[in-house]
Amino acid sequence: MNELSILIVEDNPETCKLFVEHADEMDDISIVSITNNSNQALDDIKYYLPNAIILDLELHLGTGNGIELLQKLSTMDLDIYPYILITTNNSSQITYEYVRELGADFIMSKHQNDYSEKNVLEFLRMMKTVIKNKSNKKTNPLQTTEAPILQSKRIQKRIATELNNIGISPNLKGYGYLSDAIFMVIQDSTKNLTTIISQKYKKTESSVERAMQNAINKAWKQTAIEDLEKYYKAKINSDKGTPTLTEFIFYYANKIKNDI
């Protein structure tokens, strides 16, 4: 599914919780990260390249503030600049004018009668086509001159997040194999996956395949069905009720390529 990826920069825990709860009800919204730290938000923007940012201007319970983030963001050389939706208790028109100059696309006052976390997300959904078109006019980040090390770290961090979401932790033997396989497919290296991985880890191909499938089977056995249905939306063709290696690896590779 062509999801709208969103980074939330907000210092109120209850507000963050409501954003997550409402996003869980929307199958075309993906919250890639939540932070109350403006510097961490900049790092998350580099790694996740979100389509949109929900930005609270005053991070009293966090670190930094929204204006500081916008100032630094305006100096960054990004291939895709996110749509920035400001949410704030501040009602200063001078502040509004300044954040618009810094690149804010829309401002929603938390004092307006119809303000709610759900309506914020619904607004972004309404703007989804425009936001996506804005992103599509930029170069695909996988085809840019982005430093290879930074690019690899960003992709690997996203892979780790996806695997963690369904209960596949780094403690599992097949975790590293799956992570490498997904990364290779994202990089369009689809031939001899198992052979290359087995050579890297000095394991037999059969043991690598078995470890990867066992990690998937364990996730489908132990992870809550609600989480599996939320994070893995592909049809499962296996008679065993779990994805095959090929289904699993290519699902996540395609999902991440479409989102980043």
C-alpha cells in the first residue's frame, strides 16, 4: 500500500498516544518515528525521509523547539523535503509568518474548535495526493549521491524497525540473515541471496534458509495477531499460514523502497 509516512515532533505524551491510536485505525498512514527532541527529529528526517512532519512549535517537555528545527531544516540538502504541518498553542501572527518563511506548509492552532489529533491526521490524508506528488518530483533517494554509509544506515535502521514491529529481534539467529536479504533486494541485488549471505556468515545455505524461516515462523506464532495484521499486509500464500522466505523478503523490500 502507498502509505503516507509521518514523523511526529511533539512533547505531550498523551497527544503522542492519541496520534498513534488514530493512525492505527488508518491503513494509509504510517508513523515512522515520534520524538520530543528537535535535534533527534533532524536525524530522523535524514534516516526516514518522511512525507510529512507534524511539528509542535513549543517543546516544553522536550528539547529544543519547532522554530529551531525549521531553521536547521532549511539549511539541509535533502532530496525530498517533507510537508510540514505545524500544531501549536501559540497564536502570534508574527510567529506564524516567520514559520511560513522557514517552510511550514500549514498551521493548525490547538485552540480551534475542531482541533483533534484525529483531524490532524485526516487533514494530511486529504492532502495525501498533493504531498505525494511533491515528493515524487524529487529524485529517488536511492538514486542520489547520498553518502553510501549514511544511506546504508538509514535503510538498515528502517529494516530493523520493521522486523521489530512483528517481533523478530536481533537475538534471533535468522535476524541478521533476513536484514541482509531485505537490504540486498532494496539495492536491486536479487540473485543468489542465500549463497551470498551464507558465504558472509560462513554458514551452509540450508542453515541460513532454515534460520530465516524459523524467525518468521516464531514471529507468526508469538506476536499478537493485531500487530501482524497491522504491519504485514501482504496476502500469505503458504499453506502453513506464514509467509514464505521469498514472500517475506520481497514484501518488506518493496514496502521500504516505496516509503523512503
